[in-house]
Amino acid sequence: MATSHVVTKKERKAEARSQFRLVCRGVSKAEFSGFYRAFKNEFGCKTVLRNPFPLGFDAKAVHEIIAHVTGSAIGGYATKKFVDAAKELLVAFVKYKFLTPSEDGHVRHVQLYGPNDKVLCEFKDQRKKLKKKN
């Protein structure tokens, strides 16, 4: 017999305090998969993909990863110190990943949102301007 669970307001607030979102535009499939694997396997987050369609990874496709640092999306009562440490770790990881240029030449635009949808980190590749020789 299946049981149901009613999500309380307290549980929703706790979920919001431990949720991070990574919004990627113009990244390659390998880069996006690397983020997903790192969040899930290396950092132990419960990860969910939002709007993973279109499946193509072109310059305008937007893909999003939602990561819960508590391992459980509902009822994760994380302490402030734990969430602050996760913020620092995820920001450092995103900055490290974008030290190298894009594999496919697209302009990458990545935003990392922390708890309560606060922007923690934003990265955008600079387009290289070609100089004309006269």
C-alpha cells in the first residue's frame, strides 16, 4: 500500500535554503555532462535537469541543473555553515571549469544561482574580434 506525504511550509523553506541552480547557454554537451556528473557524483548533490530540451547543444540552447546539497529535495534541514561551504565550493568549481576556451567556439553564458535565487556567479565568454588588415 502506498503512503502519501504532505509537504509542509517548513519543508519547502528548508528545500529552498539548500537548492542551487546552474543555468547554461551555449555550452557543449561534454561540458554540461561534466557539470552534471560533478554535481551528482563528486559533490553528492541530488540533481534534477530542468528543460533539457531541445537536445541539441547549440549557441542558444538553455539547459539547467538543479542541485540540492542535502541529498534530499524535501526535508533537508541544512545548517547555514554547510550551505555557505557549498556556495564557495560550487562557485570555485564553475570558475575553474571556464578557465579554458569553449570547445565548439560558442559564446558560453553560465549563471549559478544560490539559495533563494540569488546570483552567486555569472560567467560569459568574450567574443574575439577579428582585426582587419588594410
